[in-house]
Amino acid sequence: MTPEADPVPQAPGEISAPARSAEGGDSDDLIELLFFAYRDFVGDPDRILAQYGFGRAHHRVLHFVDRYPGLTIAELLDILRITKQSLNRVLKDLIDQGYVEQRTGTSDRRQRLLFCTESGRALTADLTRVQVRRIVRALDAPAVPGDDEGNRDARAASAQDFLLAMIEPNERAAIRRLMARRATGRA
């Protein structure tokens, strides 16, 4: 068998160069760029969170609780796809330090509804501000020299389309519904 016809991994997790090329060509570059972009995108808020003794899990909880006031713990677990034990540890930190509050549901008293406190909203705004700055800078930068700098809306739409396409197809409708809740201001 020739090397081009041998897609069997050479070592655990390793795919031969010809198989890699046949599977997508630029995908290695995209994967690396996603890793680097994510590193820098979360690195800005990481520096702020470190001052509070918080980490990325705290950031994710703050983000969604701030964006969707009244979110239930069950909804948050579904969004984050973490264990209840993991969420409880992070949520305890945020509640004990006054960034999140938990209220009893009005129609179902067993429900625990989550809300950011004023301090939680302020911290979330600080974290969001540094990420928005990075996104705006990226959207304003021409992709190639001579590209129209005023094409920010098209670049934003393209980025949103790409990110949505990266999500599992059977999850996209649920994510669209969640994001529509934020757009309408409905918790």
C-alpha cells in the first residue's frame, strides 16, 4: 500500500500527512488559529479574574447569569455542560463573595433562579469590555492589505456564521432560541 492510501494513524492520535491534506487542507491552520484566538480571547479576562481569585468557570457562570437574569440552575447546567458538583463549587464562590444571588422561583418554589448582583454586573461588564475591545479590533482590521476597512458588518456576519456552523447541528436551534431570549430581554 502506498503512503497516500494509508490513512491509518501512525501513532495514537496521529494522522499521516497525506490523510491530513485530503481531509481539509487548511484545517490544521484553522485549528491552530482557533487555539491561539481562544487563548488570547480568554487571556484578557483571565488577568482580571485572577485579581478576585476566580477562574474561567467563574467567568462562564457570570456571563450567562448576567445575560439571562432568572436563569435556573438546571438551565445553566445544560448551557455549560458541566456537573452539578462543578457548578456548585463555582456558584458558592460567586454567591459567598456577593457577585450572584439565588432566589426562589415564583411558580415553582423548588427552582433556584440566578441573578447577578450589582457587583456581579460590574465585574461582568469589565470582563466583557476587554473581550469586546479585542473583537472590535479584529473586525475593524482588514483581513488582507487593501481590504475595505468599512466592511465590519460583513466580517461580523461571516464570523457568526462560521461559529454557528462549528456547533453540533442538533444544538444550533436551542442556541438560537437561547440567544433570542437575550435579544428580547426575556429571561
